[in-house]
Amino acid sequence: MECDNNRRKKIRLVATGGTIASRAAGRVATEGYTPSVIPAEQLLKDLPELSERMDVSCEQIFLKPSSAITESDLFDLSERV
């Protein structure tokens, strides 16, 4: 079997919120932190380099801080992946 290194990778972002979806007052700010406010589509738009190198799609399952994830949320997540 030959390896095709020219084929673009397909990546699926399954988003739940948490730290990566949070926003601060500035890039290095430690104050003004708002958890889980950036939807998955916006995260991808903010990183255009990703789509230059691979086929990226996303699915927003929920958008909440990690500490707020419930057993029901985990069940829903397990059904999606």
C-alpha cells in the first residue's frame, strides 16, 4: 500500500466550549476572562492557516465551561464521536 503524502488531511473539530472557547480582555490578560463564548466556527475563522493545510469542519455540541459539563452532556458527546 502506498502512502499519499499529497492528500489533504480531514479534521473534524467537535467543540464543547471550555478553555479554548474562552475570551480574555487581551491576548496576555489575566483579567476580564469570559469562559466558553467563542463558537467552533469562529475558532476556525480565527485560524485560517488550518484550512490552507487541511480540510477542517466543525460541530458545536455545547458551549459551556468544563466545570459545567454534566453526565447528560457526556452521554450526548459519546453519541457524537
